[in-house]
Amino acid sequence: MKKTLLHALAVAMFLPSSAPAHQPDIPQDAPASYKAECGSCHLAFLPALLCDSDWRDVMAQLDKHYGDNAGLDDRTRQEIEDFLVRNAGARWRMLFGSGDPPRLTATVWFNHEHGKLAEAVWSDKRVGSAANCGACHPGAERGLFSGRDLTMPPGYERRRNGAD
């Protein structure tokens, strides 16, 4: 009971009172290397989606970056890490952790926003994984994640929660 109440409070603390139509853009101080390096394989995720310690962990393990070698020269790695840490989300938002290694798809925020989507959605070849935001959010590259713009792959129903 106590754990459930704490979880509910943690979710309520960071959820906006009404869902914004536009999420924050990648901060203006993003080095060109961030979009070039991180965005070459996946969406250059918003730094605020993980806390500073999570970003440090991600950047310290680039040689085994979720199954790939995403190693960078020291200067570029440090430039990107400094940017991510400087623009990271607040620790209290990540109260229940983000996995090991850190994954934004393991955060309370992600699980609240994506509810109980069937595992088949994530493993569908048109989606590939929960980290492929653009599969269902066509405006993801521009920071647009509104439920009104959600496009589920054919064969899956769009879920509705209070924020859509």
C-alpha cells in the first residue's frame, strides 16, 4: 500500500496539469555533435528525459551502447556528456529508476505515457522497439509528442488516456 501510494505521488508530481501539444525542443545549446552522433542511429532524445547520473552512465558505456559500439573520441564524448548533464531532468522525476543500463523507456514517465501497450507493438517490425519514438509520433524529430498526432501502426488501436 505504501509503495503504491509513493508511486502514485511520484507520477503526479511530474505530470503537467494538462498535456502540452509541444514538448520542449532540444535545447539551443546542443552541440552539433549531439544530433550528428546520437541522432545518426536513433532520435536524439531530449536530455530532460533522464537525470544527470543516468546520462553519465550512458556516456561511460558507449562501447557497449545497448548492444552496439557507439564509442566516440574523448573530446566529442565529453562535449555531448556535458550538454546532456547540463540539460538533464530533475532526479525526483526519476524516483523509481530508469534501469541498468539507464533507459528512458524504463522511467515512470514513459510507462505512464505509454500505458499498457501490448508487447506486440514494441516488437512489430514497423516499430522495432519502445525507443523508436518516430514509429508512432511522426513529429518526434521536432519534439512533438501530442496524443492528437499519434499514428499507431495499422492493426493496433490507439489507446486513450486522459492526456490524449
